[in-house]
Amino acid sequence: MIIDLSIKNFRSFREEQKLSFVASNYDKDLPDNVMETELPGLDGIRLLRALGVYGANASGKTNILKALSFLDHFVENSATELDEGDETGVEPFMLCPESPEQPAEFVLRFVVDGVRYHFALILDRERVLYESLSAFPEGAERVWYERSWDEDIEAYEWSPKRPTGFKRDPNIVGYTRQNALFLSTAAKWNNEQIAPIYRWFKLKLRFLRVNADFPPLPPGITAGCMQRGANERNEIVRLLRHGDIGILSAKATEHAVTREDLPDEISEEVASRFLKDAKRVEVIMGHRGIEGKEYPLPWDEESSGTQKLFSLAGPWLDSLKKGCVVGVDEVESSMHPLMVVELLRLVFDPKINCNNAQFLFTTHNPLLLDRTLLRRDQVWFADKDEEGGTHLYPLSDYKPRKDESLARGYLAGRYGAVPFIPHGLLGKEDNCGG
């Protein structure tokens, strides 16, 4: 579970911005949308099962997910994918002469196996400048390690000398490159204490690519879930049947890729290597037709919305089952808002989401601003200032009335985070006469 995330000098985030999953103790609405926690040192803290972020185009909504995704990728791969001297891949704020040369900063507070952790990272394009990890197994902070770059001696200073509750291996310290994390390096060398944290990043942080800006979410993930067993298959088919898209059945089969499946221009040498283990997935869904009879349709004949729902169904249900933290950009992409409402209701059902999965989604759709669906502290906004920097703030800052229409207030600009186009897209001028 994520408690909160802070971002500074990354993409559109110039100043430090914080996104929090901590539920307001003053809001008693929709109790199922909240998870009770028993974290030492955080008595009374409850966490939200989902956050929705609204904002105009280019306001920086997606950059929240990209910040979390960068952090995830850097933790997983910096020790294995980068060579000495490679750039870290961080993307600083670019609309200021100083910012591109300044480091980016990330702070993530999260929970793994009932223990709270704080992870902090400061880095520029060349190296990690600061990295720290603290654990709170009994409430009090135990700093496992702090690693700070000293420009004068061109080396890292490590502290504390004798960490409480953590054995820092000096060999792994020596193996850690300037452009890699100690966390990643320790996981690479099978450090038992780091392993659960690394696995949380690797297995529990997921990003579902449903936005047109990303490669489409492949149907193979759902197909793989269906092939794991009858329970998974029946659950996915049940979701599709109840989605009111005329689906009666769904079948996914896996086939070996043959030479005929590949373009002619691919050489035989490349083709032979690819064909060794390559598989293709065939998805056929049965639709209700004349006289209620079932008619199968191949994947390419399905609508974009049907393809999107099928591709999303498997990983959505699997993430709920495994208690993952899931990022979804423009969750309503190619789907009716009522379908999105029902997907979110699965997240808020404690009987279905019994392992405390969390969803972080961006959206433009005001129809999701429904008091029967989202609490006020679950709605956040991303808005840019006049210098291009993104600011994050929750709806609860505005203290809307109980009977206030949130959708109408949002579209009217009461909470900001909407396009400001007072004179139309072409301005005041009359362009008809040239």
C-alpha cells in the first residue's frame, strides 16, 4: 500500500508536490472506500482504496504516474540495465534555465507485509546524490541506510555506522555504482532484508496502459489469466457478460507462431530465433445475435471498447486479488463512464478487494464525481501555473457542501484544473473576412 508520494523537479513538477492516500478523519462517507490500518506509530490512520486525479490537457496528471513508474523502473533495473557512465534517465523540469541542471527528488512512504517504509531518492542525470531507506516495524524510525554524494571527495558517505535492525553488507556497498541504487544492487545480490521491498516494487506496482498515448494493453494478459484455471476464466467471463456489451462467452487459446505469421522482410536468421519460443494468443468472444443465439467474432472484428474491456478485465481482477497498487491513465478511454463506475465499485467492495489493492487513476470525466462513488478526499486536481509548473491539491481543500454538485462545480471552474479559454480557440478576431 502507498501512504503518500512526493515529487520535485521531475517533468512538469518544478516545486515539491505531494499526493496522499491518507483518508480524512472528518469525512465519514462511503466507509468501504477506506482501508483500516494497524501501523505502529500511525494510530488512527486510514488509507484510501483509490484516488482520481482531474485536470486539463497538459496539466501534468499523467506525470504523476510517470513519476511513480520512473521510481519503480529505477528500483527494479538500475543495477542490471545501466552500465558505468550511463545516464540515470531522470527527466527534470525543462521550462526554467536552472531546473535542468538541478536534481529530481522523490519520497515514497509505503507498506510492505504490515511494515511501514520511507524511501527517499535525489538524483541528477549523472548519478544518485542521495538515497535512504527507513523502516518503522514498531513505530519508531530505524534508518537502514543513508547514502550521500560528497562533491569535495567525489565519493559517498554512508550512515548510520551501525544501523538498527539492518545489516549493511560492505561488499554490496562497494558494488553499488553511482548511477544505480543500493536498493537495486542489494536485491541483485540477494540481500534477504531488501528482497521483500524489491519484490513489492517488482510485483505489486502495476501500470495499466489504456490511454491512446501508450501502447495498447495487450489481450494476452487477460488470456493468460483465463488459462490459469476455471475460477479465473469464469470470473472474467462473468465480468464481460455483465458489462452489457452482448458477450455470452470468451475463449482464449495459445498457438505457436509460424513463419507465415511473420513479415516476409524478416530474415530467416532473425525469424528462427524469434520462432523458438514465440506464442500468439487467439481470442474469440461469443455474441448474442438473432433469436438469442451465440455468434463468435474474431478479435479484429470487436469494437475498440470491447477490446479494451477484455484486455483490462484480467489485470484488473488479478490486481484486486493480489493487493497491487495500480496506476491507470485516462481510465475512461474507449469505455462508457458507467462501465468505469462499475470497475471502480469492484475496488471499493471489501469482499472483492480483500487484499487492500489501491488504484491511482487520471480522468477528464465529470460523471465520476458522484458522491455515491467517490469521497471528497479521493478526488485530486492537477493544475499548471503561469510558468508551466504542476500543482496538486485535493477537492477537500475546497470544503464543498454536502448537497453541492461536484460535477457542475468542476465544469464551472470552481476548483480549477480545467481549460481556461475565455475567447474561444481562435480568439476574438473575426477571421471570416481574411
